[in-house]
Amino acid sequence: MSKHYYEFFNGLLVEVSGSGGRTDEQFQKMYGHFRVTSPTREPDMVIEETTKDVDPDVVLGDPNDYYGWTGEQFVIRNGSSFMAVTPGWNHIQVTPGFEPFYAIYPMEFEIRKRMVEQGKALVHASGVQLNGQTTLFPAWRGAGKTNTLLSLLREGANFLSDDRLWVGADGEASGYPLGVNLQPYNIESFSEVELTHDSLKDRLRHEVHEYVNDRFGGANQLPATALLYLNGKFLSDDGRDFTDVGSLYSTAEYVEHSSVDNIVFLQAAPNNDHITSEPISTEEAMKGITSICNFEWDGRLREYFHAYDSLVSDGTMVDSLDEVIQREREVFEELFEDVGTHRARIPRERDWTEHGLDTEVVEMIESLEPRRTVEASD
């Protein structure tokens, strides 16, 4: 079993040990920027893969989908996979097939607790710097966040992040250089972007999977339906191909810190043919950011922590989460009062170049004027 170490913001040192399971692999691809080879101290948190089963004394839920307590570990079971957590949440065990993000959210919660002490909050957003102005794009999944980023990188923008970043009440954003999770529709929209694979076998599997989907995806006959089922079951991967953003466009540079000029909330608009945008109030922006944070991590953490507190004596994880969320909300509200806040509705088209959406999103960003500039000129 190999061990890898990652040192995050504010010095959180995490050890991830495994033998090629999903969590170990995703950490290596997603958090490569933070990897350290020779830490000089013990880790603050350990996430390790395990094949040993757990036997809770008390469970909340169904036999194969529950929260449980063994007397020493809090257990989250999803079918044959589970996560087992030692009180304190600094030692987490996961089975090789367990969903990696379900272990990442508690880890990032520890980072969030540290960062909010510095007046910074985590947001699910991409961020770019184009023509000297920095724009952030908070969004739910599937709203066009990555295609927006790629469109602007192609135009010569630099980047803070594709998926997550930190914002401060002082108006500054800090980059979070994670691997970009490219999907087939991202590749189709930007022909110059190539999906990389760890091996020839992975490449062939991906190409056959995509061919079958393209060839039979619209068919409703029984043979085609059966073929699509087998294709998805045996040839598809977990849908995550993390690529270093800087490798996609050689001119794009990573921006570690930048003052924020505009924040554009992206929403998918399946019935639209063109991108539309409009300014929104701080109140609307707060509703938007709250829904995004709840969907991306806080909702799941809240369910975990409620179950934990009810099973583990002296559990206070819900109170800890509430405190962090409230302090992050204060950060967001101060930020939104000082920058331009907008909403953009994005057509849900698979090929952005064919439909001209790559050009439209660039034109939209170039037309934005920061709120503080408008106020200063009044």
C-alpha cells in the first residue's frame, strides 16, 4: 500500500494511503499541485483504503444503506462500499470503490474551518482573469462552468481554478489549482483539447464506449438498449478525467491571488438559443451561493453530521458546520456588496463552437463593468 502526502492551504497535511482504489487515484489526479514528497511532521488527517469489513452495533437506515456506530467508528455505508470515521474526523477509512468526493467533503471541511478564520470562504466556481479583470463563475454542476473557462482560456485568459476557489470579504479571490474534470462534451466543443489516458487500454475502452453511445444512443429498440446497458456497465469509467488546466493552453497562467471585479452566476437554460445575462442584487446572489454550497457539499455534510451527533456521545459536528456556514455567509455578503454580481443563462448545447457559444461568453464577459467602477463614476 502506497502513501501520498498533500499539504493544503493553511498547512493542513493529509496522508492518503491506498493500492489504486478510487480515492487514492482521484487524490493523485485532482490534488497533484498540493502533493509533497517528504513531510517533516505527522499528518493532520489520514485517509486510508481498507478491505476490512465493519460491524456496527447500532444503525440508522436500511441493511445496505445506513449510518452506523461500532463503538469506535462512525460508518457510512452505500451498498458494498463504506467509509468509517474515527471521532474527531481526522482518520477516515474507505473501501476501494467508495465515492471519493464523500471523503473529500469532510477533508475540505477541515480546510474551510481554518480558512474562515482568515476571512475566506470556499465556493464552487471557476475563475479567470481576462484583460486585467477577474471574473468568478459560481454554478451548480452542468451549468457550463468548464466550457466557460475553456472559452476564455482560448481567448488568452489566465485562470484561478476550474472547480473551486476561495473568496474573501476583502474582495480578493485565491486560486485552488485542481485538475479540470473534462467530459466528452468539453472535448467536442474545443477540438484543440485532447483527453489523456493512463494507458492504451483506458484509451481504447473510452473510444469504444463513446462510439457505442454515439452510434446507438438515440435508438429505443431492445437490442440497442441492451448494448447501451452493457456499454455503460463494462466500458465506462467513473466519468472523471482530471487534467492540469495549464496544460490545455500553453499561454494560460495560474493566478494565485487577484481582486474580484465581477461574479457571474451560471444557470443552464435548455430552451435558450443564446447566452443572456443580467445584473442581480446582493440578496439574489446570496440565495444563489447558498443553494450552490448546499448542493455541492453542505447538504451532504449536514446529513452526515446529524447522524454522527445522534450516534456518538458528545457529538457537536452540526454546531461546527453551522458556525462555518454562517461565517462563510458573512464573507459572501460583504464580497457581493463590493463587486458586480450578475446571472447568465447558458444554452445546454453539446458543441459550443458549432453554436457560437464560445464567442458569446467571451463577448459577455468583455461587456461587464464592475459595480465599484459604475458607483465611482456616478
